[in-house]
Amino acid sequence: MVKTKTRTLWTFAITSLALFMVTLDNLVVTTALPVIRRDLHATLQGLEWTVNAYTLTFAVLLLTGAALGDRFGRRLLFTIGIGLFTAASAAAALAPSIGALDAARAIQGIGGAIVTPLTLTILSAAVPAEKRGLALGAWGGIGGLAVAIGPLVGGAVVQGLSWQWIFWLNVPLGLLLMPLAWRNLSESHGSARQLDLPGLGLASAGLFGVVWGLVRANSLGWTSAEIVAALAGGAALVALFVLWELRTETPMLPMRFFRNRTFALTNVSSLFMYFGMFGSIFLLAQFFQTVQGYSPLQAGLRILPWTAMPIFVAPIAGALSDRIGGHRLMGVGLALQAIGLGWIAAISSPTMPYSAIVAPFFISGIGMALFFAPVANVVLSAVRPEEEGQASGANNAIRELGGVFGVAVLASVFSHYGGYTSGAAFVDGLTPAVWIGAALVGVGALAALAIPSRRRKHAPEVALESA
């Protein structure tokens, strides 16, 4: 019993630390973007790809990472993924140009896509069923905290050292985690299945085409041949991906999952949550430096009332999710996030005092924590235990795609209405962009509240319902 408990604690510590490291890199660069723009002479498009190169490869390959772990061993692939992420972090730190940095970020995303879904399946297998809600709530809170404090960590490191160190810090941590994982994690496998390479190719090419078009549309014009071809071709490939997944015997993303209202609506709410949050933070982190003249660390500290809330709220929300319903917590959290973003959009101005924005930051932070804590358990409640790897991979992929589209769309709105030429021009672009983010997070709240109330079913019950 003691040995089992010790192994469970090791599993939680290793998977949580790996999740924190990988997830932190979603937004750790946001506070560094103004410095990177100056040092590497980057355009707005280059800065978008600094965020989106990571999140796009991360999102597209999550399902493949889960499938590789199920087939070849979760501990083995988890260790390989950490190694790849660590090597790419060193390459990002050494990048001499914005193109090299974006390429390294894309490889980081591949490593993160292998690690992230396996943290959930490895942890889920190691924790007793009666404690799963608490463990997965803490897991979700840690992931949410990593996303939330990314701007603060980035600002502190950039000001204290240099922007390259936001990537160098991953290297010793990755080198520590690899032997710890190999020694202390139990090897496990999922249901053996073939890799869906055609599905992977269609999804990757389609999503890349859509994001490429969104990022470049304002500079080239929405009616230019390149943009029309990228958007139309990407959408067609995504449609072909759905058709392929419906007919293949070994789908990367089983479309039957979406017949379950809990699974479908949870993923809709995740998509819109990350859309509004990523897109808004991408712009707000720059607002404090570009418009109001704060240093990277000062900018990160001013976002702290938003980012610190998961530390206090997420553990409580995780413990309560099994009692009062995770979907209710998610719905309330998304509603609070939408209110906070709308408030920010309504009061934004170049000379806005910081005191005016503290209250909406607090509201947004509480909302973010209420969403992060229960979402993993709600997703897994919709599938059979042997399908958890695919389900968690799908949820992670969809929410990361929400972040990709959030940065691309809100940056496009920002550049259409404003720009970097003056503080007033920046706010002219910021205000409509954040309003759009708030509106879509509100749609996510409605989706979460529409999730049916239900307890997790045992495998025979789920199989009977499916039949």
C-alpha cells in the first residue's frame, strides 16, 4: 500500500511538472513580444507565428501523440516527448532570426503534443477512481496556472536576464524529468490501433492553410489570390478530414464522440474559452508595454490579479466538481471571463489608470480558474476508460486550436482597426478585438451550461448506451 501510494505521488509530481513546463510555453512569450520585435526586427505576422507556430503543431499532433503512447508505451513516448521539447527549447534560445525562432517553436509544439495527453492518461491510470475528480481537478488547475502565469514569468525573465532565457529555463528541467519519468512511472498501453496518417495529413494541411490565411489576410488583402486559396483550400481539407474520419476503421478522432452532448459541448466551450483568452492576452500583454510604457516585468505584474486566481480557486473548484457538477462550474467561469473581457474592452484608453482594470482582471481570473479545474473530468466522463487517451487528446487539440484562431483572428481585427503607430491607434485595434473575444467566451458559457447533468458511467453502461 505504501509503495503504491509513493508511486502515485511520484506519478502526480512528474506528470504535473511536465504539464506545467509544456503548457507554460503557450503564453510565456507574450510579455517578451515587444522585446523580440525589436531584437529580431519582427513584423506583427512574425510575432503571431511565435505564438501560433507552437500552438498549431501542438494542437494538430496531440491526437497522434496520444495514439503513439497507446501503441508503443506511454512512459516511453512521454520520455521521448520531453527530450524533443527540451532540444527545441535550446534551439529557440539560440535562434538568430524570427524565422528560426518560429521554426524552433513549431518543434517545441511537436514535443508538447506528445507529452500533454500522456500526462492525463498516465495520471488517470495511477489514481484510484474515488480520488480521480480531485486529482484531475489539481491537474487541470496546474495546467491553467501555467497558462495564466506565462506572461508574468516571461516578463520577469526578460527583464532580469533576456528573452532567450524563457527557453533556456526548460533545458535543465527537461533533463531532470527524463530520468525521473523512466524510473518512477509505470509503463502502460492503450488499445492497439494503426496510426491514422491520412487523417493527420489532412488535418495538418487544412488547419495550416486556414491559419496562414488569417495571419496574412490584412497585409495582402482578404480578396487576394493567396488568401482566398489558403482559406478555401484549408477549409476543404478540413472537410475531407471529417469525411475520412467517418469512414476509416482506425480514426484519429472518432466522430462518434461528438454524438455525446457532454463531449461535444465541453469541447465547444473549451474552443471559445481559449479563443478569447489567448487572443486577449496576446494584445493586452503588449498594451502595457507599447502604450503605457511599462517594462516586461511591470507588465506581467499588472496582469497578476488575473493570473494569480487559479492558485487559490482551482483546487477548491476541483474538489467541488464531483458534488455540484463540473459543467456548472465551467459555465459560471466562462460567464465571469466574458464579463471581465467585456469590461476591459469598454474602458480601454491610452491613459487608462491601472486601478480601473484591476476589478475585471480579478473577475476574469476567478472565471478562468473555475473553468480549468473541472474540464478534464467532464470530458473523460463522456467516454469509456480505454478511450480516454483519444478523448483527452481531442479536448486538448480543440482548445489549443481555439488559442490559435483567437490570436490569428483578434490580431487580424487589431491590425484592421489599429496598429503600433501610436497609443491611440493601438487602443483603436485593441477595443473591438477584445469585444469579439468576450462575445465568443460568452457563447462558450452557454454551451457549458447546456451540458447535461450526469455521473460518470461504468464501462458496461457506456457500451450498452453506445449499442
